[in-house]
Amino acid sequence: MTANPAPTWHILGSGSMACLWSAYLLASGHTVRMIRREPPPRAEYHELVLETAAAVREFQLTLEARDAGDPLTRLLVCTKAHEVSGALRPLAPRIATDACVVLLQNGIGFQDEAARIAPRAQLYCALTTEGAYLKAPFRVRHAGIGHTLVGGYPAGDLTRTGQLATELRATGLEIRVTTAIDSALWRKLAVNCAINPLSAAHGCSNGALLDEPARHAEFLALCREISAILQGLGRNELALEVEADATAVARATAHNRSSMLQDLDAGKRTEIEYITGFLCRQAHLAGIASPRNDALYARIRALEPA
């Protein structure tokens, strides 16, 4: 009896995370096809290079047009949060019934948009602490070993989620399963709201928010406001942990420049709408004051390209 071949994964996006996951999936024997925002007119190949502390590996990656005929049964979405809907919509006719669609983004709000676009699919959210950056197009450096948390959205069958995690573990990356992805998304959101816009506004590394007294005071005040918003929204347990969680992450990633700061430096739109913007909208709907977050949201929007 021959073993079933590893299933095909389609990767939507071509940034650092898209290239990182493509390389590890290829290394584990999967067929991988990358669907780019500006796809080739027909399928073609591109050399993909993965750099780790131990080795440099090269792969042949297939680039695919959006309107290729084969159905999508496993789709990993690696675009920015504000690009999810626009990138998924042209692919909707190709998404197979009961397909696995995995969203790998920061923030909250786009998940429901994705669910409406692909109602026949089983939607998953993935939160990762893997560190990666592009040294050049299709040349990715795996800069920090982390883990990835996967859960069905808004809720998923634990057995199916476990099967998906087992498949992804074959890559060698650490995959964890959660039955409470909503709580995990809110926890990540709170940390991102505390670190990303403030570091972007000051143009500093994450650790500099703790090291410089004035910035640290601003960071603590922001954490307190985020905590008050969460408490007002009924997320009391999470509210108590905002400062400790954000401080731990800022310390662990002290030399990192947040993705929001990197986007601004590159003249790109940020994910502020689905991070601080989402939190502010929830606060406003509940009648909760959010002046510090409102000000940071406005500041980042002013720094974004027109």
C-alpha cells in the first residue's frame, strides 16, 4: 500500500511569512503554489531560498495565477490584515467545500470578512511568534524560533484542528492547538495595541519603550487605558494581564522593530485599522473613553502614505 501524497498548499502573499511557510512546507514534502497579488499570466517557477542559523536551503517554488483552474483545499493567507478581503475575493470560486483556510495576520475584524467571502470553508486563525524577514525577494531569513497557535474560527472541531496541526507539524515548526482562539486573538491584540503603534510613532525598537523613562511612562499609561477598555468590554481576566504581557513581549523582542514601524519605514499602509482602530471602535460602541488610543490611531494614520 502506498502512502497518500502530502496535500497541496496554496500560499496567498509573497512576504516574509509567506516565504517562510512555503519553504518549510516544501521541505516536508508538500506541493506548494504561491498566489501573488500580481500573479504571472501562467504558472512559472522561482527559486526560494531559506536561511537558518544552521544552513541555507534552496527550493523551486511554483507561482500561480489567481484564475488557475484547480480547487483550493488548503490555503494559507499571509497578506497584511487590510489586504485579506481583497486578496480572498477573487479566489472565492476556487475555494473547495470544506477547504482549510488559515489566516496568519495581526489584529481582529478581517476574520468575519473572510468568513463571508468563503462560507463553505473551515476557517482557522494562526498566531505566530516565528521571526522572519526578507533579505531579498524570495530569500527569507528565519531569524527567531517561536511557535504557532492554531484554532478554528469562530469555533472549530477539535479533531479537525488537531489533524491540521499534525500536518503542519511535519514542517518541523512548533504548532500548538487552542479551542479558544477568540481569547488568544484578544490577548495578541492587547499586546500589539501597547507596542506596535507606540514604537512606530517614536520610530524605536520595542525594547526602547522600556528603556527610556518618558517612553516607558507613556507605555504604562497606554497599557492602563487598554486594560480599562478590556474591563469595560467584559474581558476582566485579560484586562489584569495587559501590562505584564506587553512588558514581557517588549523585553523578549527588545531589538525588534515592530511590523507597523517597518511598514511606515517602507512607505506602506499599516495594520492599524485592525489593531488600535478595532480597539477604539469597540470602545466607542461601548461608551468607553480611549483618548490615548484615539490619539495614537490618528498619529499613525497621518504617517501612512496618502
